[in-house]
Amino acid sequence: MTDSSRLQNYLHRFGQIRALTEKICQPLLPEDTVVQPIVDVSPPKWHLAHTSWFFEVFLLQQYLPNYEVCNAQYSFLFNSYYNAIGSRVMRDQRGTLSRPPLSDIYNYRTYVNEHVVKLLQHHPDLITEEVWPILELGLQHEQQHQELLVTDIKYILSTNPLLPAYLPLPQITANLNKLPVAEYLPVPANFYTIGFTGTGFCFDNELNAHQVWLPDFKVSNRLVTNKEYLAFIEDGGYRHFQFWLGEGFDLAQKNQWEAPLYWVKQDGAWKRFTLFGLQDLSLEAPVTHISFYEAAAFANWAGKRLLTEFEWEAVSQVYASEPQAQHFLESGLMEPQPAAELNNNTCYQLLGSIWEWTYSAYTPYPGFSTAPGALGEYNGKFMINQMVLRGGSCATPLSHIRPTYRNFFHPDKRWQFTGIRLADK
């Protein structure tokens, strides 16, 4: 690809990705965009601004000649966690930012967009091999926030007593295929290469590729469904401590968990709050919005276990398949969909639908090193007290996911689209 073609391709992707962020926020009222019910959730207005701040600080201020920041106060308001950049509004205080108004934030996005285009079109000679990784990271970072926007919007609306719908319920073509029968597929013992080995983009936490020996094991060909998880609930799964890690059981009792987040019992029947409002529980859809503790407890109750992240990556190699568009953000379905039966020896929904909890702590790979400067804070400093998730979700952009992608959250978190795939032996 020539330098000119590479620039044009980037500009096209830049326009598409930046526009999608705004499309996600379009159904919201201005009042919706400033709410922060819990520390994990950031207001949509903050996401809109922060993703622009990222391009401004790491790209425009560094590489566009004579660039003037849009507003000198914005770095304090919209820096997320970069200590090297300076002081900032603390994460749990983002909901206090009723000002600047939403219109100013959209103007900020336009300002940054115009200057990124100016840099690439008027100063192509400045786009060196040093700059390309920052350009790409800006897009990947924005796609991460698109997923966070979807999950944060869902949580925000769920705390409103009116339980408002984000969007009208989409018309879904009836799935004529049966849900695949649950079976366990063999994964042979071998040395497996773990980590990114391609030539495109990856995050630093996917490096360095290394060999891991895995004994043979078996993996479920599909995700755990709401119906299967309901059996755990009805069998007293939340009351029987023997299935739980001690810390998880204490947390479940303290918070009076009796079902996944967003499940609501009305007139003896379970419903779920979705981005389309309160809906009947789809029994064949993958169970989601559960903590690592719940996932581990269910696995123990079922007489199985969770995969490690290395096993999960080995499964993705042994049972490689093309991701299906209906399980990603672009489909507009916004909820995990049931697997559609294809053929034998298929491992369904490895990519998309829900993030799969693994029984692996988030730690560095051998030889891991952080980048110099502020960008070195992107992943490395979070490698403690968190668990790895794999596979992407219905809120993940399709072009953003790959089998080596390592997501990570503290084990108590439930607001993301998180769920379960079981392993045996």
C-alpha cells in the first residue's frame, strides 16, 4: 500500500469510527449524558470528550505544527488516568461535569476532527513510522470507548425508575436453526503459541508471543444459556456457599445477589432490563452480566470449570471460525443472541456475543515492557487484582476484536456483557 493510499484508508476509518461514537449517543437526551450512577460507569458526555482529548494530547499537540488546544481546561476535565499528563477530575467525580454543555463537546469533537484531517492531508510528510502507531491507537482507543458507551448507557438507563428504552426493539428474523446441543469438544495436549504474532495492530498486553504447554482438555461447544443459569438459581445456587469462592460468597450475600444484573422478577416470571427496555427473558440466549465469582460458582455447581486464558486461546486455534456479524455492535442487536446450529465439531461464539470469564489473573506476558511516556500507562499499570476475559461481546465493534485480545476487569464487575464457557477435565 502506498503512503497516499495508507493515509486515505486511515482517513476513511477515522471518519467512520468517529461518526459511530456520535451515532451511539444520538438516541440520548442531554440529561442522560451527565449521569454517573457508580464509579465504574462514565457519563456519555465524558466519553465523547475524552476520546477527542486522546487525539488532541497524543497526536495533535505532538505533531501538528502550531496547534492550539480547543480549551485549556479540557485536559483537566477529560484526562482519564494518565499521571504523566497532569492532574485531572477523579473518576468518581465525572458526573459533576454538568458544564461544559453537550453542544460544546460536540464542537470539540468537530474541532479535533478537522485538525486530524488537516495533519494528514496538509502535512503527510510528518506522518512517519513513529506516528502511525499513535494514529492507530487513537482509533482502537475510541472503539474501546464505543463498547463502554453501550454498557454505560445501559446501566445509566437501568437506574432510572422509568426503565426507559434506549432504542425501539429491533425486528429480529426468526432463527430457524436449533440451539446447538451442548457437547464437549477435545483440545489435544500440545505446546501452543500464546500472544499476538500478526503484522497488524495489537495492544502491548498481547505481547510477547510465547509457548505454553497445555495438557489435553475438553471445552463446551457453546456458551452457558439463561435457561441453564436459571437451573442454578432455582437449585439455590446463590445460597450454597460450597460452590463459591469465599470472597465471592460474602459479596453475593452482602449485595443480596439472587440473579445476574438486570434480571427482574415480575409476577413469578423473570424479565431482563435491556437497551430496549424491560423484556421477557430469552432462555436460549447466553447468560450475561455476571461477575467472575458467579461464573466460577456456576461452573462448580455444574461439575465443570472455567477455561484459563491460555486454554481459551488454544481453543480459538483448534476450532478457528469466522466471527458472525450478528454477535457484534454493528448489528444493532445490542444483546447476546442464541447460537445457531451449523454443524458438528463447531465451537460457537468464540468471538462476539459475550466476554468469557477465564480463570487467569491479568499479568504480563514474558518479556512485556511498557512504552515510554504517558502511553506506557495504557495497560501495564493495571496488571494486578483483575481477571482476564476473552472473545468480545455484542457491544464490541467487529473490526476491533481478535483472538489474542485480552480484556480485564476486577472479579466483582457485572455491568459489562460477561458470561460463561465451561471446560472439562
